[in-house]
Amino acid sequence: MTETTTLWRPTGPQELALVRASGWTAWPPRLPDQPIFYPVLNEQYAVMIARDWNVPASGAGYVTRFEVERAYAEQFPVQQVGGRDILELWVPAEQLDEFNRHIVGLIEVVHEFHAEG
């Protein structure tokens, strides 16, 4: 059995629609102004981004959870981008197709947030 690492990804409705279109198996290519794909290493940080950034930006925010082969994921540096628990993996956009091939199982939505009203 392959050892995996659990990652979370806060996302908005447009990116989530592309994940759904993949059959819940892959993240879409980055946009030209997005050189890095950055899943996060803890659920609380993902919730904070989905609720506090995605909802105001697009009316909804989602937290997804997925597994990646641990040996593969370990090549990407963990970046501390704030407090002690504000941790991200930085995957260069040009490596995202390969990263997707190392996802084990399906990407699942574990939290949803919507704008009031």
C-alpha cells in the first residue's frame, strides 16, 4: 500500500467546477498569472482561506481534501507563509500534470461556505 500525505485546497466555484469535470481526479492548469499551485497542509488554514478570501471574491468557498503519494510530495518545499500552522506546498505550475498523476483516490469537498443573503 502506498503511503500518502493528506493535503487540503481552498477553492472557489470556478476551479471546483473544473475539478468536478475531471471526475474529481485532477486540478486544472494554472492561469498565466498563477506560477504556483499551493495546496495547504492543514484543514484549519484551508477553512480560513475559503471562508475569508474565496467567499468575498466569488460568493462561495470550498475546502477540498485529497491524498498524494508521500514520496512524490516530499520533493516540494513546505513554505511557512504566516504563523506556525500557515503551511503550503509549492508546486510549480509546469509540474501540475505530473502532480495530478500522483493523487491517490478522489478529491473531495469537506466544507462549503456561501455569502450571506
